[in-house]
Amino acid sequence: MESLKRTRIVEILGEKMAITAGTKVNLKGWVRTKRGNKSVAFIALNDGSIIHNIQIVVDLSVFDEQTMKLITTGSCISVNGVLVESPGQGQAFEVQASEIEVYGTADAETYPLQKKGHTLEFLREIAHLRPRTNTFGAVLRIRHAMSFAVHKFFNDRGFYYLHTPIITGSDAEGAGAMFRVTTLDAKNPPLTPSGEVDFTNDFFGKPTNLTVSGQLEGELGALALSNVYTFGPTFRAEKSYTPRHLAEFWMIEPEMAFYDINDNMDLAEEFLKYLVNYALDNCMADLEFLNKMYDNELIERLRFVTGNAFQRLDYTEAIDILMASGQKFEYPVDWGTDLQSEHERYMVEKHFKKPVILTNYPKEIKAFYMKQNDDNRTVRAMDVLFPRIGEIIGGSQREENLEKLTNRINELGIPEKDMWWYIDTRRFGTAPHSGFGLGFERLILFVTGMANIRDVIPFPRTTQNADF
Ligand code: 4AD
Ligand code: MG
């Protein structure tokens, strides 16, 4: 076969249309379908660079039957041919093949993605192959674009990307149950005289876990570099079977010195709008596909979010609204209860009909590090609530006062000896500061319109599921 530099399909069918008719190209990709008649075959080829397939036209009088038989749905091929304007409907260009090499066949009897229209549940069972579907191609490209936009947003604003540890020796954040990290023999661990597991012999000489959040270390960075953010995997060993929880998810956590809660809300709102706008500007072909196939209000909803101010109000006002709503909730509400996703979605979807930022939550339902208000019952927390998702961001202004912080730590029975390094920052050069955490997969759920969080991460980890 003549050796030509490979062209990606996006260079032909993407918005830039960098390549023009008459050019001889080499394309490599996976066959989505092959159809035709005795004299001509039409191959729909996809290489993952764009949602669209390109049509390869094969004159069967020039190609041997043996090769053509190997080209079935799922097989991988390399094609040389001339790009021509397509007479057919629906595509601007097609390729008239002159040479084809088959890289890999895919037996029609056993290839699982033979037909279109598999359920998402079935595709979860073949997570190793589902990136080859239109849906997962679209989701994964959007996921990439959103990661890139996260870094661009912060880099453009002078934030530094801080790498916080995955393995942690502190379990004080209290954001969720932890996964233990150990090299001890599970069957026969060393024991202390009183019969407890003796972690002094473990790898780190103490109990360690996978992190639930990079925030506490993020604060250490902010109190030196002013503005930092983390973007990494976080782990929570809760057995929740909801379509919005994963045991392993990615979180973006900016932390800013000299920001109060209002600055924090402004940044969160600007950040979310930036990300959604970035998707609208850069992922339209994929969004149009998802809008058509899964959620025909998707693009409208994305535009709405970028175009309207988020509603800001106090937790206490939200409780009043929920109690006066006359709605029957599965979990009753009362001042002091934690809001469930049904309450959050009522506020966003029914009452205000736009994203909501709730602040000043009861201190009892929030973490120890949140800045205490003078009323002694609420803290300067903020949750951003989104349509279809509920909580997408959780954050707060942080308690910077040494005495107030240590009092709260003691009240909650958190061992001060595990937290000395965190408390030290309030002892030496403390500063008002704030931050928040955006659940990356919740963002991707919102932007793609997908309904289940297992379908917006390549390899979901949930209880009883770590197969791939
Ligand atoms: O509200 P959370 O627990 O807040 C924190 O972890 C803080 N340390 C953040 C901070 O202030 N730096 O989690 C933050 C966000 C949630 O709003 C949600 O979007 C997401 O993380 N999240 C999950 N996403 C998927 N699966 C789970 N199990 C999640 N738990 C939280
Ligand atoms: Mg939260």
C-alpha cells in the first residue's frame, strides 16, 4: 500500500474542513457499517476524532472478494483514496478507495456491537468496547474538553494547579466513608496486645486511606500561593446506588486566600458558566447528537444556565419555601435537616426554575472547617444546585480563627493530634479564605444530558463493580 500521512476524519468533516476535494488521503478507523450491492460497497468509517462517520466508496471490480469479506462491522482498516464531494445526502465528502488494508477483523457472530440501539445498561457490561459507540465517543470527547477547560479557566486567572495526595493519613474531613490502604496480610494481620490491628507495622506505620477530598491540603497551598486548585480522583466508600454517586470520582477544588463567601459564590458561578459555554463553543457536534438521542432540551438548558444569574438565598429561606410548598417529599423537611436531592431539585426545577446557590447552613450538618456565623448556629457554607443534578458544587468560607477552629474540632471529637498541621496554618499567618469542590462527573452529567453517572466516566467504580 502506498504510504501516506494519516488524516483524521475531523480534519475532513470538522468545522475547520482543512482538506479539500481532490486530495489523496489515508484514513484509519473502525467500520461502523458496510452495505452496498454487487458492484459497489459503502463503508461507514469512524476514528473517534469526531462523531460523524466518513463514507468510503469501494468499486468492487477493483478489490478482491477475500479482503472485502474481512471488512465487517467492528473491523479496523486503513484506506487510501481520493476525497470527493459526495453526491449523497447528509455528507459533504466521501472517499473513493484505491487501496485497503485490514488491520483487525471482528467476527460478525461474536462482536457485541453488531447492531445499533443497545441499552446503556448493556453497554456498561461491555465497558471495554463502549467507547466505540456514538454515545460514548461523544461523552468522552466532551469529558476531555471539560478537563481542558478547567485547566484553562484557572490558568488564565493566575491559579496554580496543586497536586494533593491520593493516600492520606488523616481522616478528619468527614466527607464520607474511606477506603483503607494497607499492605498488611488481611488474613493474618499483626495484632497489639489488646487484640487490635497493629498498624505500626503497616507500610506507612499508621492507618492510611484513599482521600475523600484534596481540600485540607489545598488550603495549605492557598495560604502560600494565594490561589490554587486541585483536580484529581477522590474516593468514597459509601454504598449508594443513586445515579449521581460513584465510589471513585474526580473533583476540582479551588482554594483562594482573601476570598469571602461572596467572592467564592461569584467564582463558582463564573466557573460553571465558563465550562458550559466552552462546551457550547467547542463540542456542538457531540451536543447535537446527545440532544437528538437522549434529551431534546439539552442545548436549550445549557444556554439557559449560561444566560441567567443564579438565585442566591439562605438555607433558612429555602426551608421556609419547601415547608410552604405543599409538596409531599419522601424525606420531610425541617430547619436543621440536610437537604435531599428531591428538595434541591424542587427549588431549582419548580420554584426558581434556575440554578440556586444556598448559603448559611446549620453548622450541625456541615464540616468542622466552615466559618462560623455570629448567630452560633449557622456556618458560611454554600452549595450550588443544578437542574436534574441537585448539588453540583459544595464549598464554604473557611474558619480562619485559631480558637474557634480548635473549639469546633474538640466539640466534634476530632483528634487534634491528627490535625496539627492544618491547625498550624491558623497559628502562623492565618488569612480569610474560601474554596469549593465541583464534582467533575456531576458536571459531565449536566453537560451531556446523560441520566446516570456510570455513563459519564470511562470505567465506573460503584459498590460490587470494579470489573474493568
Ligand atoms: O460536598 P462535598 O463532599 O465537598 C467536599 O468534599 C469539600 N471538601 C469541597 C471543598 O470545599 N473543597 O463534595 C463536593 C462535590 C459535590 O458537590 C458533588 O458534586 C461531588 O463533589 N460529589 C460526588 N460526585 C460523585 N460521586 C460521589 N459519591 C460524590 N460525592 C460528592
Ligand atoms: Mg456536599
